[in-house]
Amino acid sequence: MPSLFQGVRPVRRASALRDAGAGVALAAMNIPQALGYTRIAGMPVVTGLYTLLLPLLAFAAAGSSRYLVVAADSATAAILAGGLAGLAPVASAKYVALAGNVALLTAGFLLLGRLFKLGFIADFLSQTVLVGFLTGVGFQVGIAVLGETAGLEIHSRQSVMQLIEVCRNLASIHLPTLLVSASVLATVLGLRRLAPRAPGALVAVIGATTASYIWKFSAHGIATVGPVTGGLPHLGLQLVQWKDIPLLIPVAASCAVMIVTQSAATARVYAVRHQQKLDENQDLVGLAAANAAAAISGAFVVNGSPTQTAMVEGAGGRSQIAHIATACVVACVLFFLTAPLQYLPQCVLGVLVLLVAIHLVDIRGLHSMRRESPGEFAVAVTTAAMVVVAGVEAGILLAMVMSLLRIVHHSYHPHTGVMIAEANKAWKIVPPAPGVVTVPGLVLYHFGAALFYANSGRFADEIRALAGSSRASVRWIIVDAEAITNLDYSASRVVAALKNDLAALDVALGFARLPWETKADFDRHHLTGMIDASLLFNRLHDALEAFEKLKETHQL
């Protein structure tokens, strides 16, 4: 089928070898990170490896992006953990079954998105709220592993209470566990600074596992992962009770929204950077296939990951061949290297999660936002706080609502003003107020949005205020309609009433730079016949010149 393996074809020997090498490098960097994500999701450690196996192959077969890495991700893992909290003990058989069903439901939502061509939904979550959401997730998952890195047993599932528990139990910190955590953190950060291309996390995991085996960490009270099932995953979906399905639907819907948004944004960045043709709706099929593969292979929800995509690009990968190579390496690990994982200290995974959490908190972006747009900074901080206080599901819902409200706000409160010509013939827009005119007797009024039922009242009120209540102070009001890309029925009635009110004051209403699609709206709503044809102008300067000419001939 022509739609299969778009991210792989065409295959050339030289590029395939390069991509395979990048896949091996990605596996070295990504395996420890995937193991860490299981701590966020509440899943058994081996399921992190499962997310790098069949889901990668499924997206490579069905997706269109050559770069997007689809595997475990912190945002969707946090959504999953928040949604399943209280439904089953973490990492239990029932919990794993619930997680698999969430992945399958998520695949269904993504297929519905493809059916209705909803790839554009990614455009409706603004960068502002995404920064806030991911920052909140960073704080949430970081707080969740603080106890694990310090050897403290934390019972609360709510971030604020978890932080309070950590603070209350500082005197009970297990020093050997804290020492191991500090050593791993120093190793990863040190290698990141001295050898940025080295797989610091993998080095730390191997070193900590080796040390745990030699010095028997578990005998000193340092918790380890314990036995890990080797071999390929058993295929099949574990069924859950029907009564559980309604509880899983909102979790899956939240995951689907995050997947659509994050994956589309990530794939788009790399497609533009490398001049690659991208089919966002085909990627929805690939993401659905990846999540279905996760469901039947005992894994959990997978997502397009910005950090992992950056990893494979940095390693030289230029197609999904790199991801297929990663899956092959993971299969080898599952066959031959799961036995040593039982000695891996749990606090090491906590440190890896903490590093991911730190990466998610976009301090630079928030600082830039606060400096350039305090209002958007407040939105981002509010979203982050909601994630921390109320959870990721509430956070993503708020993110969607706030993104849409920003669109509505911009349309409801567009930029308006009176246009005044400067010496270089450029236009300056000043706030509309009674008495403000372009030239004596003429007002060129700018309205910066489509005209519809919600903002038409403001449009009419501002023009009436500019016209004033006395005759002969303003003779013409010409609306700069360049930004009025459409006009609905309700707004057309408001314009008709406004035209009649202004006529009673001997004020003429006209329009300049009217878009062709808005002219069609004027015709359909019978406004064209109401507006004097001589008051419809192609350019603002045409309106100004026509008004001055009429003044010179004393016709005004």
C-alpha cells in the first residue's frame, strides 16, 4: 500500500547504515529514560522496554514523519498515572490491564481523529498553555520521585501532599539511598557537561547496577527493581470489567489530545527543518497503530516525544529506519540483558525521572513570556499550577479551554482605533474616543477581526461614539475592513441599524479595503444596496482623497 512506510522509503544503502547507527545510539540514550517513565506511569519496569519495541515498528509502518519518535513520554505517563490512581495498586496485574485498555481506547480516539481529519486540533493548543502544562507536569513528576530518591516512603498521590510528606520526613532520609542518587545525578550531569554526546544515563544505570551487584545494595536497605521478566512480550489484551471502561474513557481522551498536540507540533518542527512533506492525518493513523501495539504487548500509552526525536536527529537519524534499529536493540536487551536489571536501584530511576522533570520546566520560555507578554505568562503559570494542584487531566482540560478562550478573547476584543496619516503616508492607529478624527469631518475606523454576533455590539458602540451626538462634527465614517474576513447574519443586522442611525445624524457610513469574501457576505445579507457605492474604496488614501475633494467643492 502506498501509505505504508512513508517514513522509511526510499531506502538507500548508505543512508540506511547511517540511520541504523543512529538507532543504536538512540537505544543507548533512550532505554534508561524509558525505564524511568515507568516510574511516572506506575508500570512494571520491563514495560518501558516494551514501549520501544512494537509501538516504534507500528509507527514506522503507518506514520508519515521520518523523524518523530513514538514511545513512552512523561506527559502521557503522568496523565495515565493520574487517571488510574485509586483504581488498582500501582504495577499490579489489574493496573497493567487498565493501562493496556487505556492505550487501546486512545488508539480508537486517534482513529476517530483521522476519520474526521482532526490533525488541525494541534493548532488550538497555544504554545503558551503547552509551556505551562509541561512545566506543571515537570513539577508534578519531580515532586513524585523526591521521596524515592531519598529513600522515603510516600503514601499520598497528590503533589502538594507528597511535598508536605517529604518535608515532614526529612529526618528519616535513608543516607545510603541518597548517596546513590547523588552519585547518579553527578555522573549524568558531569557527562552532559564534559561529553554531551555520551549516553550519560546509560553509563549511570550500568554503573549503579554493577555496584549494586558487587556490594549488595539491597542488603543495606537500598531498594532495587527486583526480578524482571525476559523475552519478548506476550501478545494479547487483558480484559477489564465493563464497569471500569467509563472510568478509562476520559483518561484516554486526555491522552489522545496530548498526543495529537505534542506529536503534530514535534513532527512539524522537524519536517520544516528538513523540507520533508508531512501528512498530519496519516500520522494520526501511525499514532493509533503505535498505541494499539502498546495495548496488545503489555505496554502503556505512547506519544511523539520531542526529547527523543531530538536525540535521534542529533545522532544523525534521517528516517524511521533508525527507530526500527532501536526496536531491534531493545529486542536483544529483552532476550539477553534483563537479568542484571534486578540489581538496578529504584532510586536511580527516580533520578532519571527527576532529570526529565527538570527538562520539562521551561524557565527560559517562562522568563521570555513574562518579559514580552505578562498576560500570557499568567495563563502559563495558571495552567502549571492547575496541573500540580488538581492533576494532569484537569490541567490539559484547562489548557484546551484557555487556548480557546484566548482565540475568543482576541475576536471579541480586537484591536480597534482611528487611523491617522503620518508624514510618510503610513498609518498610525490611535485609540477610538469621542472627538478623535482622521481629518476634520472624517473618521477612518480600523476594526481588527471578523465581524460576528459577539463583537458587533462593540463595533457599533465605538462608531456611534466617534460620530458624536451633534450634527456636522463628523460627516464620513469609513471602516477599514481589511481584517473583517467575514460577517454573519447577526452582525449584518447591527450594521444595517448602525447605518440608519448614522444617517439620522447626517453621517455617511462606508467601507475601505473590503475583502472579496466579505463582499459576498454583504451581498448575501443585502447590505450592498444599503451602502452608497461611492463610499466603497479599494484604498484608505482613496477615501481620504475623495473626502478632501468633496470638501473643496463644498459638497460637504
